[in-house]
Amino acid sequence: MVNINERRLVAWRRGFVTEKVDLVGIEYLWKAMLVAPENIVSKPIELLKDIYTNLSTKLQQDQVHSQFILVCINRLQVIYEGLKQYQPGEVEQEGPEIQQGHKTEVCIQLRICVHVCVWRWSRMDRRYSRDTRQRCVYN
């Protein structure tokens, strides 16, 4: 509601158009996406996809795409650092069951973040695929 009142999102047909990508609550959306149970994780993912798909003509799509990919890469690095702390064969004080559960959660976060990043990348690849093929033919 805050984003609509501040005209960052504008109602359009059955959804909305993103006028500004610095949305209030976007960090919370990412957090919900990465820690939500498997049965509801699709909702924040779809909302994030809608935000970055339904862009206003005022926004430079290439710039928004680049910023989104950078955000994904930064999140992947943080998740990877969390996973890297577990060395094969090491058992922490909290016990192997808890450690294994945490590793599983981190791996799920990694998978979700990669899924979102790949989605955006493939969307942009389709947009520029014809240009890429033409450049390859002429080189």
C-alpha cells in the first residue's frame, strides 16, 4: 500500500506497473522468499517476478536488469559464505542433526536465489537473442 501511495507501483489492469524499483519492503520480500516454507515460497517469487517484469516505460530496462542481477549475485555470495563454513567431516558443538538441518536450509536458499537469477537472465537472453545471433553471423 505504501508503494502505491508513493506512486512507486501504479495499478494497471489486474496487476501493477513498477514506476520506481526502490520499493519499500523489497528487502522483506527477499527475506520471505529465502526463509519461507517450500509450500508458500512461490508467492514471494511470483511477486518479485511481477515487480521486475511489469516495468514502466520511464525505467531503463537494461539498467534495472543489471541492478537485479547484481542483487542476486550479492545474495548468492552471502549464502555461499554461510555454506562454506561447513567443511566435510566437521561436526560442530550443536550436533550433526542441527548442522545438517542448517546446511539443508542454506542449500534451499541457494537454490531459490539461483532460480530467480536464472529466470531474470533467461528473460533478458530471449529479449536479445536475435541481436546475439546476428552478431555471431557477421563476426
